Amino acid sequence: MTSNSNNKQPVSIQETYIETVQAEPTHSDATSAQVTEQPTKVVRRFVSHHRSPLSVLLLSAIVGLFAGLLCTAFDIVIDWLVNERSHWVKTDGGVDVLTIAAVVITSTLLSAFGFFLVNRVAPEAAGSGIPEIEGALDNLRAVRWWRVIPVKFFGGVGTIGAGLVLGREGPSVQMGASVGRMLTDIFRIKDDEGRHTLLASGAAAGLAAAFNAPLAGIMFVVEEMRPQFKYNLISIKAVMIAAITATVVYRSLQGQGAMIPLPAHADVPLAALALFLVLGLIFGFIGVMFNRMVVITMDSFERFHQHDTKRFVAVGAGLGAMFGLMLFLLPKLTGEGVELIPDAVHGDFALSMLALLFVARLITTLACFGSGAPGGVFAPMLALGTLFGTGFGLFCMHLFPHMDITAGMFAVAGMGALFAATVRAPITGILLVMELTHNYELILPLLITTLGATMTAQVMGGKPLYSQLLQRALTKQKATQSNAEDGVEREAKTEISGDEAQPSHTQPTGAKPNP
């Protein structure tokens, strides 16, 4: 007994305390143990996932620099092309037949060139390209930056410069994200988190440079790409750095003024806030219908051209010729429509003219964006929202003459409302409108209008535009792969059946068959 007791190991006071606690647990002790243990796990997980990789942050600044230069150059080239064509149209001696023919022919060639590049070189560069980036963030779509960047740049210059109703933000987002993937390949970054972060950083930099709106670029990635974006402290820092760098590059080359300068508005009367809610509810319905019409238009164009190069290029040439001619006949229906926003806010259009412009530009927007041309839809949507919001404001001014309201207030609110209803990103829409117009006095009406639009779209069962387009692309990709597999299987069965049908030559000729 004595020897056994001497061989026992000494027990410390801490171990004795732990054994006592485990033997006699109480409610308070269990609760305190959980409280003590849980923060420890959270802190360890936080430290392990959020160590500052300076290389990723440094690369995000380089992504912002190159994306800013690329997207700003894209903007400068388009501006030069549009201005040159405007000089042709607005000649002092009048418009002659040669000028009309030159404008129509150049528009046809520019648009056909953009469609040709998309069809033959990089089909994923069709449309805005934002769904492709969302798919790439989920590792569902490949980013072939060596094809996308030149096709999106020159193809977008061709289609937008031809006068088609397309925006620059979609190409800028896709090109910026492609720059992020390009740098990850150049520096051979194999880490999935780093590749994902730089891809998202490039997308934010592209939107920031397209609209001179760094906050909107950051929030677009965080809010609109929230299902795909892997949020952590490093990724959000990288996105912010890239957006800031791209904005600095843009402002150093293009200036620091507002892209859509509008006059400042007085405070909206509290009694008029209900009217902005009604406007938001209407925009929610319009946004859902707009998204459905976009998909229907895309399906109709695809049924026509069936991805055949000649037919696809013919669609581009036809649109280019039509909009080249419209530059003389109906110039308000061509281009992005950004120049219409100040005119509408200043009250240059009557209510009937606003209605006609809204319907006509809705048709041209659907035709251009649904055709598969390389270009975005942000700017055309902002123009549509401004036109409808201005018309609604004029109607309210006639209906409530005692209220201290102006049509410009509803125009600015409409810009963000249609964006929020279609893209389903209300905060991004609010920030985008404020940074584009520098109208910070209308934050409350913007909040109410975008909230009403988003809630209505959600109640109606509508899905965000880019989510629908991504799902559509994935469905087509799956169908193509399935058809290819079925074709291989049919060829294999044909070969097997052909082998069985051939006569056997193993038996000598003239030999009698075995009984």
C-alpha cells in the first residue's frame, strides 16, 4: 500500500479544481464556461482568417491603377468618337446627303465590328458582362482576360460609339475584373481567396472609374454581388483600395466635377414623402416588367441569329444603320441618354413628350441590350428612371399645387428607384445617384423611393436582373454540355453498331460452317 501511494503523480490545484467542477456542475458554472469559451473560438477564427496579407492589398492598388487607366481610356475614346460624330451632324451649312451617308455607314461598320468581335473571339463579352463576373466569383465561369479585355474595349467602343442605347459601366466592370484576374495569373497567385478578392476588386474599380463613383463601386460589389462576394476584412479593404485608386486615376485625367451636374434642391416637405413612396411602388412594378422583357428580347434575338456569325453581324449592322440615321431624325432616342437627365430635370420637356420619350427609349434600350451587343444598361436605366420620375413629378405638381415640390426632386428619386427595382441593390442606387449628381439633399426621398421599389419587386416575385442573366447563361452552358455528351455517345453507339454489322473474316473463304 505504501509503495503504491508513493508512485502516484502529484495533482496540481488547477487540475483538482477542474475535476471538482466537472464532477459537480452547476448552471452558473456552465454558463460562465460557455461565455469564456465562445469568445476564444471567435477570436482564434478571426485572427486566422484576417491576418493582413500585404501582397493582396498591394496588388489591389495595382488592379485599381490599371483598371482605372483602361476604363478611363475607354471613356475618353467613346467621348471623342461621339463628339466627332456630333460635329458631322451639326454642320453650319446644313446637313447634306454625303454627311448623312457618312454617319450611317460609319455607324453600321462600327456596330458590325463590335458584334463580329463578340461572336468570333469572345462570346462571353456580349451584353454587360456583369453576370459573367458573378459566375466567376462562384467559380462557375472562366475569365479569359486575354480575349475579354480587347473585345470588350474595341467592341464597346464600336457599339456605343455607333449610337446604340448602351452604357459604359458593364464593359468597365468586366474589364476591371479581367484586369484583376490578369494580375493573379501574371503573379501566379494560387490562393483561392486572393484570386477571388482581386477579381472583386477589379469589378469595383471598373464601376468606380465608369461613373466617377467610388462608394457606389464598393457597395455594388458588397450588395449586388453579395451571394458571390466572400466578405472579410481583407477583401473589403482590397475592394476599397482598388475603387479609390481607380477614382483617383479617373479624376486626374477627366476632372473632379459631377458626371451629371444638377442644381441643388430644397428640402422635401414631409407631407410629400408619401408621394415618393407611391413613385417607388410604381417603379417596383416597372422594374420587374423590365427584367422580364430583357430576357424575352434576348431569347427572340437568339432564335433569329442562332449564333450564326453572318446573322449576328447582320443584326449589329442593322442596328448601327438604324441608330446612325436616328442621329439626324430622332437624336434623343440614341446614345446612353445621360444628356437627357439635365434637360428633364430643368423642365425642358412637357408631360406628353416625357411619356413618348420614356416609351421610345424603353423600346430602344431593350432592342440594343437584348441583341447581345457589348454594352451595359446602367446609364439607359438611369435615363428611363429620370424621364418617368419627372413625368410623375409634373403630374403631382398639377394635382397638389399647394405643395412646395418640383419635378426635379422626383427625377432624381426616379434614377435610383428603377436601378433598385431591376438590380435589387437599393443602397448602391442611392450612392450612385448622389455621386453622379452631387444632390445630397434628397437622401430621404431616395431612401423611401428605392425601398418602395425594392419591396414591390420582391412581393411580385421578381429576381435581380443579373441573377436572371447568370442563371440563363448557366442553363445554356449545361444544355450545350449535355448535347455534346449526347453527340459523343451517339457516335460511339454508331461505331459499335457498324462494327457488329461488318462480316467476320476470321473464317477462311469456302470453309464449311461448323455443325
